[in-house]
Amino acid sequence: MSSVVLLAEADPFDLKLLEEVCENAGYEVITASNGEEILDIIARDRPDLVVMDIAVPVMDGLKVLRILKEDHDLSRIPVVMAAPVDDDELRAKGIELGAQDYITKPYRVFEVQQRIRNLIRVRSAENEAARARALVRNADVIDPETKAGTELQLHISLDYELTRAARYKHNLSCVLVKLKNAGAIQMATDPVTRAEIFGKVGDVLRSCIRGIDHMFRSGSTEFALLLPETDKEGTAVVAGRIQERLDAHEISHSEEHPKPIVSVGVASYPEDGTAADQSLLQKARDQL
């Protein structure tokens, strides 16, 4: 199903140009010529993207944008504002009020195509993440031993956080922690003790991260940490903290039980040049 783009432009020539650009790119197009029409259309049909000239008549684009962003449901619709190329103040005002991007007038076909394509991709990724979260909402998404999220939840959250990082130009880092001597622990302990040891490892990892970070059991012997808005330097600090606290913590309650030994791998976006969830995980896993 093709994405729906609402185009709002008072000038018939410019509106036709925008319409041809979007249709040639494979989008379904709805058009409006003034601010009231924009709100009437959105009340009936929810487009995937709005491209709106700031100077549309009856109700200008900034007023329409303010109304959209003050509504909880409508605020999720991405908006691209169009403003004269020499009016930096208008463009800045649009971004301040919540527009996701802007294009300049007179329109340049390549710029219009790029801006729309990028935001449609972000919108599609957000929708996919929302659908995936809905599918697992009622499922078991907590690892019983460590109270961490599951591997399925990891991929859902990673997809969402990468979308957010790309959209807002934020950093995102992934830390993988692998238990290197899991085999020795398994041989030397019973199931109850093993569960206790893994639970304590989870507690230590959780103590090393912030409230906005995420922790997952990404495998039988592996944990994954997602650190939003954290660059490579900050991630190295977290990795060092993990090693230090695991070394100092009395995880095993018996001298007969092996002390957990871990390896830590890290990867960061955009420093490591990857925006795909599997690539980010793999780059961290390559360091284990």
C-alpha cells in the first residue's frame, strides 16, 4: 500500500509541480489550497505526511502546524514546511513549532524528493515498530531469571531507537556482555544456583546503566544493553564500569562455584557507520 501525502499550496502551478513529484515517486496524493482545507482533510483522512506552504491563505501554515502539534493523535503526523529560500526566521519558527523538516521556495525537485522520501522512511519504520510492539504486548517479554527484556523485545526496541536516533540526529550505542565461562558454571552448579548467578549478573548490569537505557537477555549466555543518546566515549565508560563492578561483586555465594567471567563488545551509531539493527549488534558481537 502506497503512502499518502497531503500537499497544501495556494499557487496552482506549484501545487501541480509538487503533485507530479509525489505521484512519480509512487505516493498517493491529496491536495489542499488553504489552511481550513488542510484541517478538514486530516479530520477525515490521516495522511502519512503533510507538505505545507507556510503562506497558505485563510489560516496560515504556522497556525495549522500549531493546531496539529497540540493534538495528541495528530501530532504524530510528520509535517514538512515550505518557506522562501531567504526567510530563515520563518523556517526556524516552523521547526520550533514541531515541523520535522522544511523545503525552500521556489521548489527544487531534488530537494522535495529527498525530504519527502526521508520522512516517509522514518514514518514507515515507526509504524513497523509500533505494529511489532503490539504483537508482543501480551506475550512474555521478560526473562524470568534476570528480569531483562527478551531477544524479540531487543530487536523491536533497537529498531525504534535507531529510527529515533536517525530522525533527531542523536547517538545510540549497543553494549553486548557475554558470559565466557558459562560452561564451567553449568557443570559446577545446579539449575537453581545457575539461575541465581545469572540473576545477580543482571542486577550488576542494571546498576551500570541509566533509567532511559534498556537491558535484554539476547542469548542464553549474552546480555545486550541499548544506550540512547550515548556516544562511543560514553559507551566506553559504561563498559569499564561493567567490568569493574562484576570483578568486585560477590556473585557466587560459594567458593566452589566459578566466578562469572565476561567479555564486552560495543558499537555506536553513527560513529561506526551503521544504521541497521543487525549491523549494530554484529559490530558489537565482533568484539566479544
